[in-house]
Amino acid sequence: MNKTLMILMMALGLWMQGLGALAQNPTANAETILGKWTNDDKTRTIEFVKKNNTYEAIVREADKAELVGKTLITSLVAENGKYNGKIYMPRQGKSFSCTIVLKDEDTMMLTGKAGLMSRTKTWTRVK
């Protein structure tokens, strides 16, 4: 085998190895979600914090004082460019599955799902 072909094959192997590492860790920037976020009508501010290997969202400000300090989102895990976990809905008194997708560093789409129904809200990072 000539030397140039061998170098190309080695380079291709290293490149593919790098792609494999990216595929195994698509959430290298998972901590981007950390910090305070507010909903569209600015009636609630939540703060994402890291808890062991997952993330949680705690209510820091709300139009209903009894919500302040409550953990609304739990068991949030980053995978494949989104976050999956559980969201507690105070009105229903139940937890449902949720998905968060960051549109950019300062905008996220939070979707709560109950059976076949889902609802998506936009949240903005508090600066």
C-alpha cells in the first residue's frame, strides 16, 4: 500500500472516531439550560439547577406566592439535542412528561405532554 493512501486511511479513521465521540455525547453543552428563565407573560420565573446527573427547575418568582420555592421540573436529562423529564402541573396536581428544546442560547420551547395532548410554551432567559 502506498504511503499517501495509508495516510488518507488513517486520517479518515481519526475523523470517523471524532464523529463517534460526538454521537456518544451530543449534549456536551447540556449546561446551557442552567440559570433563570421567564415565561411569555412574565408571571413566572424558574431557575434550572443541576442535581446529580439531571436538571431541575425551581420557581423563583410567581404571580401565585404558594408556587415560589416549588420544584416544577424534575429528572431532566439532556439527550440528542433536547431535554426530557417530568413537569408538575399545580392546577391538575399531577406530573407529566416534558421536553425542552433550546432554540438558541436565550430561548427555549417547553412542551408538556399528557397522553395524546401536548402544550408548548416559550421561555426566555433572564439577563
